[in-house]
Amino acid sequence: MRALLSVSDKSGVVDFAHVLHEAGYELISTGGTAAALAEAGLPVLQASEVTGSPEMLDGRVKTLHPKIHGGLLARRDLSDHLAQMEEYGIVGIDILVSNLYPFERTVMQDELSEQDIIEQVDIGGPAMVRAAAKNFAHVLVVTDPVDYAGLVPAIHAQDFPIELRRSLAAKAFGHVSTYDSLVAEYLRGETPPFPRELSVGMRLAKTPKYGENSHQHAAAYTRLRAGKPAPGLLDATSLKGEELSFNNYLDADAAWNAAQLFDEPTVAIIKHTVPCGLATRDSLVDAYLAAYQGDTVSAFGGIVALNRTVDLATAQEMRKLKLDIILAPDYDLDALEILMKKKATRILRVPNREGAPISELDIRPISGGLLVQEPDIEAENPANWQVVTEKAPTAAEMTDFEYAWRVIPQIKSNAIVFVKDRAIVGLGAGQPNRLESVAIAARKAGDKAQGAVMASDAFFPFADGLQEAIAAGITAVIQPGGSMRDDEVIAAANEAGISMVFTGRRHFRH
């Protein structure tokens, strides 16, 4: 019996090789894996000793040989295959242990040239893994060190059920597919954004207890990238509380993304992915209090994300309210001591995003396929906005316009947000018509609508939505424009003596 071991991730491979050796397997290996096994005192054949050919072309060719691939691909149930193996001196390989170099790490090394990166594209490894996986009825292929321990009893018993072989083969093809997707992404670069065939590399990160509802299974995957990693919720460190549920992940991600919109101290409070509270202030505690005042009813049991280290003053305010999850880049020790006493509150440490958001594809399932689009993250230049009313916005209104317009892509359409002094004071979202969203935002804002600005993710098809907001007390409006009845809407704004700007760009989020 023979086992070929050639791995990039060498964790546990020496112990696993000992198990194989004790079970009577002759060990074949290459490069660094062979050196590690030999150093551990295991007898090991170099692949070149099996093939009779030296490694060549700077290691590009070492296992691409009939005595390797014949040993992996030969069907032991076909007499013709067995005869050819005997004729050409091919010995069957019964177990392949191989995993590929994590390409996402390679491309993150700034000091590497493109040629250096190309040299790290594995050829022999994927070829062997695919060969062994294709021939799973006769060859056991192991690509994940996590599986080593569970295979020990089967190796000792020499009993490998076909279901086990098939599942490991499926995992092997998935391993190669993910690897290839990263190489393709690197070579493709930024264009074309939507190739004719698209594969996306992902790796299992978490397994929530269940999905949106208890009868649904769920999993959380890290999106692997052939480039700079995109930090996010899956990089969180849990400091207190149970694992996040599926819904927790959705809400916490919405909270984190909202808090990351601004460089100044910002706090977002989320319920059902909607920022019921969002505020930016000179201090974190003031930002929290302003966010809480945005919707004190919905904030109960909400998820809070902060983009600054939580200090004692902020923690003392947060302990007064029942909160499901708190996310922040860090916590002062005295603040954490207070928050750790909150019952049924999960506390996470999540790094802030540095720089502009990475342009991840927005992928959404539909029946029989997926919709893929660029994310709505491109920053807009207020200098390109057009004042369409007789009255121009004040400097304070322009500040709130910029704030509201950065927030609006985070809110489900039809999205209406009232902003005052860099804080949400009223919000309507996800309604079948814009008028209802305005009415909800106005009701939630109450007296705080007086002197606030309103942002709309798309144009007003009629003047009624604007008139509802004017009645509530808003003094300025920002919207894309583009309606057949823009003139009517502008006329209503002029009649009320408020200012309005058109951005020329809408921000639907379905």
C-alpha cells in the first residue's frame, strides 16, 4: 500500500504520516513535506525516486508523471488497467494527502512581483488532487487537516466506506475549485467585472445554530479574495455571550457597516437591518445618546455598533438599555467591566475598516440563479449636486445633506430619512410607496422634524410626499430628481420656501 503526501498546510501531517506508516503504508512525498517527514524519522520516498525523473524547471515539474498519475488514476477493478500498471512498472497509490498553497496569502505580499506570484500557482497539486478525487472508488483523497483525526480508525481497520470516499472527493474538488477561483480573480483584475463564467471562493467560517427560522439550516462563509482582505464581522472576537445566529449576523453586519460610514465618533443602532438610530458627534457618548434618541422604542433589544473604543461614559449609558449585541473596535477596561454584567448581551470586538470600502460583488439569489452587481459604495461629490429651488440650502443643511446621502444607501427602499445635526431623527423604509415612507419618518421624528433635512433614495413621483414632509417641519430636501413631475415637486418646495437639491443619482436598495 502506498500513500503520497504533499501539503502546503503541514499542520498535523507528521502525526498523520506516523499513523499511515504504522498501518503499513509506504510513504511518498515531495519538497518540504518530504523534509518534514524525514526529520521526524519516517522512511519516505522522494517522488523523483518513484518516477525515475528529477524535479525540473525550478520545481514546476515533479509529480506530472505516469508513475504518479497512473498510480492515482488506475482502476483496480479493470484487468486492462492492472495489466498496464504491471507492464509500465506503475504501483498504485491508495491514499493522497495534499492541499494547495493558500493563494490569497501570496497576493497579499506586496514585495512579490507578478512573476513571483505566478510561480506560486500550483499545477502538480491540483492535478493530483483531481486525479485522486476522480478515482475515489479506489483512492482516498484527503485535502483538509481537520479530517486527519477522524480517519485514524478507518486507516487502522482498512475500512473506507464508499460514502466516506465520495464525501472526501467532493471536498477535494471544492478545494481545487476555490483555489482556481482565486487565481482567476487575480488574473482577471478589475475588468471585466462580470466574466462569462464566474466562480467565487469561500471558506466555512461559522455555523449558526439555525437560519432565519429554527427549521432552516445555515452557515457563514468567509469570502476569499485574490487581493487585500476585506475586514468585517467574521473577523470579530467574541468577548461575551453566545454564538451569533443567522439573523444576528445580518443585523450586526448592517450595524457595523453603518458605523463605518464616518470617520468621526459614530454610533449605529440597528433593528432588522434598519438603522433606527445613527449619529455622529465629537464624543462617543454624545453620538450614542443622539443615536438612541433617534428611535427610543425600536432601540430596545437592538444591536449597537460603535467606531471608537468604548469608554466608561458610553458604557454607563448603554447599560441602561437592553441590547442584543454590542460591536466596537475595542473597550476600555472599566467600560468592559460594566458591559460584561449585562444579561444576554453579546459583546464583540471588531476592527474598524481602514480606508474606503473594498468593492465586493453584491450577490443575491433568485430562482435558478444569482444576480450579481457592483456594490453601491462610490463616494459622490456634492459639487456636482444641483440646487433646483429659489432658496439655496444653508451650510448646516448642506452638512446634513452630505450625512443623509451617505446613509441612504444603507436603508431599504422606498427609503426616506430625516437628518438633523448629523443624526437620524426619523426614518421610513421598505414601504410599497414613497408617501408611506415619508409618513412613517415624520411620525417617528415628531417634533424633531422641525428644521431637519429629508433625503429620498429615489425621485418623488408626485408632490404629495414632499408636502407630507413639509407639513412635518423639514426645511430642505435632497433627492435624485428625474421624475416626469419634477416641476410640480420643485414648485411645491418653492411655495413652502424650502431648499432642494438634485443629485442625479438614486440609491435603491431592495
